[in-house]
Amino acid sequence: MRRASRYALRLIGCTARLVLTIEARAGDQFRILDGKQIRSRMVGRDITDGAHWSLYLRPDGSIVGSESGDSWTGSWKIRDDRLCMTQPSITSLVCNEVWMSGANIRMRASRDEKTLDAMVMAHQPNP
């Protein structure tokens, strides 16, 4: 019985290490985008959490945003490999690093800041 318990504990330990390794590798899939990549992967598309808000980065440098049924406009530009945006409540540019893995993105102003996690998808015009 002791051998079976030791074997089970070793198996659990190996499984836990494997899960942690897989999770670490999955996290590594996010890659920082440079200015060209930001433009090609995000402009003309929606950035959204999928349920509550979305941002449409128009090719002309304007943003059309919506949150909980309210719409607003702002502007965007790419500066120093960062996506910079304005919103009605914030008139100065707020610039973020953009990290991407598939259709998932993470944006943050600096390493000390919490990330904003979202998805990039084909633009869905409002009816």
C-alpha cells in the first residue's frame, strides 16, 4: 500500500509540474507588436471584451467606441510602437504597449500597470 501511495504522490507531482509548464508556455505566446504590426492587425477592426464595450479603430485615425449602449468618438495614432488613443473624458493621448496571441490582446501603459485584456475581431457595424 505504501508503494501505491508513493507512486500516486509522484504521479500527482509530475502532473502538477506538467500543468505549470504548459501554463507558462501558453503565457509566452503573447508577443509585443511593433507599429507596423499594430496597424496591420488592429486598424479597421474591433477591439472588444465581447460583451460590454468595443472600440473600432477607423483607418482615418478616429475611434468609434461603445460601452453599455452609449457611443463616443476619439482618435488614435501609433507612436513609438505604442497604440495611443484619446477619449472624450481624456483629451491627452494615452499610449499603450500592445501584446497579441491569436485574436487576444493585452494593452498596458507601462510594466507597472495592470493589463487590459480584450479580443480583436472583424468590425461589426452598428445596426
